[in-house]
Amino acid sequence: MTKPPPPGAGGAGGDVLPDRPVISTPARLHGAGFREAERQRLARQPGLGLAGLLCVVPVAALFAFGGGGAADSVSLFGPLITFALPAVAMVAFWWEDWPGSRLRPGWSGLTDTVFIAAAAILLAMAGQAFIGHLDFDGIFDPTPGPGHAALFPAALPLAGGAFVAMLQLTLVCEGRPLRRLPRIWAGLAALVVSWGAAITLYAVAVDFRAPPGSGLSSESGPVPGQELGAVLVLIGAWQVWLFVVWKGWPFAESRKSWLRIVPANLVVIGGGLLTYVLVHGPGDVSPDAVNAAAGCFVAAGLTVGMLFEGVFSPHLGPARERVATLAASLILGAALYAALTAYADTLDWTKPTSQDWVGHTALNAIGLSIILHVAVGRRWPFGEN
């Protein structure tokens, strides 16, 4: 993903962010040095993306199976990774890889990853306390048994809401007005705002009947948690399509911020809601299948737009490149869904379901692995840090 060089001597808290996110800033607005560095880096594709698979695939496999098998990995890693994602966005987009940016390549990404893992645990604890009570078995045991406040699946709408809100604020709203703050404080403020939005959405919208003796709190909102989760993933799919695969086009072309931000918010949120209405209503697709299919598109979009960023640039003009990247994302997403579903159907499932595992593998295992490699680790050891 397009990122600026690490600022100064590793990112003091007073460093100020650029006026717009680098990923959605048109090339003409970047300096000549930045454009030349981008040209040289993108010329290394597709080799750079293929090399990155050596880092992405093992980490994705760990998240998909390393929790004691496929089913236990969903229950254990699914909530923890979802809680981690807002912190990932904060480190990658707001802090520009600080605190790891103070260190040499290799140690930089590792330091940020350790920080993100710690943040994930703290955020999971906070989320668990909000939906019930603090219970470490419910966080770290994939099958905690009766009497324990299990995070899966109750906490997923809260955690997913925080991440979608974080991306909406960071990419779609361009971080405004928080980008005017020193970047460390801006990132922390963005995290707080995103969590506030997620807590409000959960309290107002979620319908959840807590199992007796679970220690979780029931909610009486209008939308079942699974359906809200599917809507959030679809909004995330629109975010990835327009702001990762298409780099903010067509909204980013306007020089007036309100002409970029207002239409973008309407399209992304409205597109996610309309897509769910169409596929769940006339299409009669279950929420867990919607979540899985949309998750596969997100994973494919991150693969095309981040891991293999710019692979079509040397061969196609801007308009044809957008068509090619979207087509590649759709084809890869469909292939990923078919392959993961075919494998999942060979296993025995009770709770979670096979579609839960497909969604977890695409969104959490593959998606997080790509973001960590490209946006946090800066493609180490294959790219410049």
C-alpha cells in the first residue's frame, strides 16, 4: 500500500500527518521524488507480491488452524483479531508504523506486531467487560464451557463495528478533523471515536439473547447480531473496493474536501446496506454466507490492491486499470470462496459453522496477514522499510 517514508527520527508525537491519506491522494498532488520512488517500487511487481506470499501464507495458516484446529481457531482467533484491527489501522495509517519506525528493518514490523497483539488483548478485555464481565477463559479458551463469557460470537458485532468505524473515519472521512492533531494523539483519538461509535451501535441496534449462566448481557435492539455483522462486513467490502482497490476514485479527484467526503460516506454506507438488502432479501442468502462471501472479496481486494499493488499500472491506463483490478478482485474472491467452502465442507461442524470459518479465514487470517506484511512491516524483508 502506498505509504510515505517514516517521518523524521522515527516519529515523535508532535509529527503532523499530511492533509489527506496517502493512499487516496492523486499522484499529481505528490512531489516528484515520491512519484519516482513509487514508480520504482511498483515496477518490481508482480515479483514483490509473489515474494510477499512467503510471509503472508504461513501467518494466515497459523490464524486459520493454529488455535487447535479449524473450529477452535475461529472461536479463539476470530474475536481477538477483530479487536486487533482498529489498532492495526491506528499504527499503519495514523502513527505511520510508530513505535517500530524508530528501529531498523525487521525489528520495526516485529515491534509493531507485538504492540498490536497487546492492544488486541486489552481491547478484547474492554469489549468483554462491556458485553458481560471480564473472564479470561472466555478470551483465551476457544471452548470455555458454561458459566464463562465467551467472546465468540457475542463480541463480534462490537469488535467489527469498531474496525469499520475506524476505516470509515480514516479512509472515507480522511481522518478529519482529527488529522490536525499531532499524529500520535490523532491516532489515539481516532481509536476512541471508533470505539464510541461501535459501543453506541451495539447498544442501540443489537438483538442478542445471552445463554443462561454465560455472564453475558442480553440486548433488545432491532437487528440480530449476526445480521449486523454481515452488514458491517459488506460496508468493509465497499471500503476496500473504493479506497484500497481504486485508491479513493472517483471521490479523491475533487479538490474540495466536502465534495470528497460526503458522497463517499453516502456511497460506502449506502452501498453496504443496499447490498445486504438485495442478497439477504430477494437473494435469500443467510447472514453467515454473506459474511463469508464478502470476507473473501475483502481478502481478494487486499491481495490485489495491497500485496500486488500496481501490478497492472505499467500495461494499462487509469480507467482500464480500475476495471482490471476490480475484475481481478471479484475473480480471486470467488475462487477463494469456492476453495475455502469446498475444504470446510469436508469437516464436521456444530458451532462455529463452516461459513464462519470461511469468513474468519478470509477476513482475519488472510486479511490481517496482508496488512501486517505490507502496511505495518513495509514488506520486510523484500521491500524498503
